[in-house]
Amino acid sequence: MSEPIVSIDKFRMKFGENVVIDDLSFDVRSGETFAFLGSNGSGKTTTIRTLLGIFEPTVGTLLVKGQKYGPQLSSILGYLPEERGLYKKESVLSTMLYFGELRRMDRLVARKWSLDYLERIGLADKANVAIEKLSGGQQQKIQLGVTIMNDPELMILDEPTKGFDPVNRRLLMDIVEEHSKRGATVVLVTHQMEEVERLCDRVILLKDGKRRLYGTVDEIKHDYGSEVIDLEFTGVLPEHSKRYRVEQSGKRNAELSMVGAATAPEVLAELVSHKSLAITKFELRRSSLDDIFVNIYHETAAIGGGHE
């Protein structure tokens, strides 16, 4: 098992009398892709900012490679923050070269990397265009580029594909995955569960500043998931039954979970018995990560607000 590159132990953070993080401990192992999840207000960004020395913890230790983060570690880090920061009046290429110099890259190497990256993300014709002339999504692609251009050992990416269409989301996740396969450690903050299931080795979920889930994707599915029925139908689906509960429902499809000791064949038999209902698909599967996390957050009425 690889040594942790990030180690957080008994972390507690208060802003005034408001406890934002309460007794949080976890680690991120070198070379893994780690998902850091939670709703708005759960404490994710507060944790990252404290890890990177922007905030001081009220209690606890937060270490990168066994030491408190400081300038001596800046060369190993690629951080894509929630609030993007580019020089809007400068051209795309000059901005990328500037960030390359900050990362102590040879200028010719930085220039070649930048032009190759722009070609890959479909912005080769924008190299000499001012950042402010780009769309928000295009600026986000540039922001990711300057984050990863020096092949950082540790990448912390806060919602890297937020607002992207599926094609561009897949493109950027392919780029992140390539860095991971080359040995980079990736901490991914995202609400896209398909990205987590595709890329991530382990997961932590925060709720109200506390750790609620922590482990591999398979462990979490096994320990917290259940069997779910995907149903497609015509007619009227009875929503009240002793054998199943309707979790989601549309005009032609529904998601059912079994109640108590009920089995899938029993649920199917009951559904078939209703003359007003015709079943076109009945498929049994394990809960997805999205199902599990939604169920956890349904334990309280409010999601959001406060410090992220």
C-alpha cells in the first residue's frame, strides 16, 4: 500500500461559533484518484483551503507529504480552485506561458506544451485571442491547462467540468485520467457521479462538516447500497405497496426499492397482477453512488448554504 501524500487528522474548523468541520480524518494515497464529495456547505472547499495554508485549522493537522504545506511544495501541486483566476486582458498563449514560467518550465517547452494542449481541446485558433473574448467553458479549459501543464505530482481539481456539455466533460476527464495513469495523485471535487465511478479509487463524503462515507467505490456500494429495480411501463403504476417503494417515477419509467424481506420476483408478480399496468422492462441492479448519496442527504431536509 502506497504512503499517503495527503494526511488529515482530527481536523476541526470554526468560524466564530459556527463549526464548519468537526473531527475530520482521512488520507489520500500517492498515485490514487480520490473523490472528495459533499453538498454545498458540507466543508469541502474549507478543508482544501486549510490543507493549502489559506486558513489555519482550529484543531488538527493537515499535511502534504508529511509536512505543512508551504512554498517548498508549490512545484508538486496543481490546484484548480472553485473560483477561477485568469488574466482576462492577456492572450491565451501569453497567459499560459506566464504560468509556465511560474512553474519554472523552460519557455520553449511551455510554448510547445501550450500549443499542443490548445490543439487537443479545440482552441488552437484562439492562441492570440484575449481571455476575456472566450466563453466561460473555453476559459475553464485554459484554467485546467495551466493547472496541469507542469505534470504536477498532486492535482486538486475543484469541479473541473462544471457547466460542460457531455462531449467536453469526457474530453477533460480523459486528460485527467492520462495524468493519473502516469502516476499523478488526483483529488477530484465533483458532483458528477459517473466521473467518480469511472476514475476514482476511493471516496469520502462529507455532510454537515462530518465524514459520512469513506472507502473504495466497491466498498461503499456493498456496505450502503441495495438492490434497485429499474422499471419501464405503460398504464398506471400503483405507488403504495407493502413490497416496494417508489423512489422516482415518470410517465413511462420508475425506480423501485424493495421493502423488508420482499424479493424481486414477488415485486414482479404483484406488478403483473395489476390490469391497469403493462411492464416493458424490469431490471434489477445495485444502487449507484448517486442513489446512495441522495439517500444520505435525504436524511435532512436542507442541502446547501454556509461555507463550502
